[in-house]
Amino acid sequence: MRRVNKVDYCASIELIEIMSAPLVSYYRDLAAKGWVFLVATQNAGFCRYATKTIVIPTWATTSKIDYLTWYIAHEMSHAYAGWQAKHGPAFMSELKRI
């Protein structure tokens, strides 16, 4: 299991402010379902179903907005599709929807 490295709590709070507008409604929907979004100092982000945690690496938050949007949408798609979906058809369907 991947562990969360050093969490940047300020960046985690500010994540919604730098998110592109279309993602905000998905962010709020997942947050209402108990999902937490964290920004952490690490190489890769991930979606952890057991704790309803989505981790975005710090470096992605300083990338171009198009890349950051894709990165967040990717992890959100995992949350919506479920752990068994991996990168299969259900995951791709959610990614296209988002």
C-alpha cells in the first residue's frame, strides 16, 4: 500500500481554488460522500478507497492547469469507478464523463 508522504495542508485547502471550474462540482460531490483530497510531497498521486483519500503530488499543483486538471480528473475517476475498475472501461467512462 502506498503511504502518504509529507502532506502540504495549506496546498490541500487551496486545491479547490486552483482547480478548473468543471472539476469543482465533482470535487464537492466526492467531498460530500466523505472523500478527502490531500496534496503531498511525493512522485505520484493515488486514490485510496479504504480511507476515501485522493492524493495529488505537490509538483502537479504547479504544473500547467490542463495537466493539473487531467491529473485530478484521473484520480477522481478512480473514486467514481471503484477499486476493481483499475484503468479499464468503467474507469475510462468516468474519466470521459469528468
